[in-house]
Amino acid sequence: MPIKLYCDVDEQGNIITVLAGETILPDREYDYFFTLESWDEVENISLYKVENDQLVFK
């Protein structure tokens, strides 16, 4: 089942707040939403940032 990832970012695109889960509903509006195939990216979120509206490896 795909993982839903909601996140907020700072001015440089670094992820500062994350909400993730398979059947999760956001509790508020987040800057970005992504659908992921595995938990690897969520578990290592500090290695990623948002650039050009995409989740990318730093």
C-alpha cells in the first residue's frame, strides 16, 4: 500500500515537519504532499529535501 507523506519545508526546501502513513488523514494543511512506495524515504527523511515541487535526495 502506498505511503502518504505530508510535509512542511523551510526556505531552502529542507523538510521541517512530516506526517506520514498508509491511511492517514492530515490534521491541517501542509506545504507538500507525496505518495511513496516504501517506508525507506520516510525513515531517512533527513536525507531528502523538496526541490522544484519534488522530493529529492540532498
